[in-house]
Amino acid sequence: MQFIKKSLQAAVVLAFTLSFSASTFAYTNTTLQPIKWKGEKWEYLVEHPTGKNHIDPAYFEEILDTAGQHGWRLVNVTSAYHFYTFYFERPLLPHKIDAQRVRLQRNKNFRAQTEADQRHLIQTTVEKENTRRASAQAASAKQPTTKKQPLVTKPPTKPQSFLSKLKNKLVK
């Protein structure tokens, strides 16, 4: 009975694992589809006052007034380490939608070109390094191997003094 219970538990776990992995791998299409949004479209502005870690009320009011005059509405304010970030939004006007679409496409093309340039740079660098290594290996294979001099096995002799040299000459 215990064996049947454990076998049933193992089968349930296996079935759950297989269904999870199948559902995970079923969605391998990574292409983005355009979003067909019927509601109101918005554009956003993120403002980072530079060099300001303390916003005085007059400066805060100036930021809000300037943004408000251009149709922006404050959505959120965050402060990380006393550096403030203001988030604004406003409805995207119909005549700006096409310009926004063109700007986004231009940014997308720029990012794609930058990534392609980086990949090309990496590929050429790797190819250069591989050819350098191959030529170094070929050069080392062509060089004849020289025999290394054996280590000296005789102990070094003591230097003779001038008098002992003279004595040896006289004795001979």
C-alpha cells in the first residue's frame, strides 16, 4: 500500500513537472506584436533636477508650473538618496501620434544598429585574437627546439687569491 501511495505521488509530481515545462517551452515566439489600444494614449515625462538634493518649495513650484503650462500632469514624485524625480503624463494628441511612432521607430533602429556594431566589433576582435594565436602557434612549431644546457653538477671553485696564483706558477 505504501509503495502504491509513493508511486502515485511520484506520478503526480512528474505530470505537473511535464505540464509546466511544456507550457514554458510552448511560448518560444519572441517577436513583438503591435498593441491595438482603443483607449486614450499618453505620453510621459521624467524630470531629474540636476545638482539638487534638496528641493526648496519655490523651485518645486516652478517645476510644477512649467510642466503644467505645457499640459503635463504630475503623477508621482520619488526621492532616492534625496535626489528627486518627477513623473508627468499628458494625453497624446492625435497629430502627435505619428510623430511619436516615427521617433520610437528611429530609437529602435538606432538601438538595433548599435547592437549590430557591438556584435561586429566583438566578432572581429575574436577573429583577430584567434588568428594571432594561430600564427603564434605556427611560429612556435616552426622554430627548432634547442637543447637546454644541463645544470652544472660540479661545485664552483673558490676564486684564488693573487698570492696563491703566483705560488702555483712558481711551483710549476
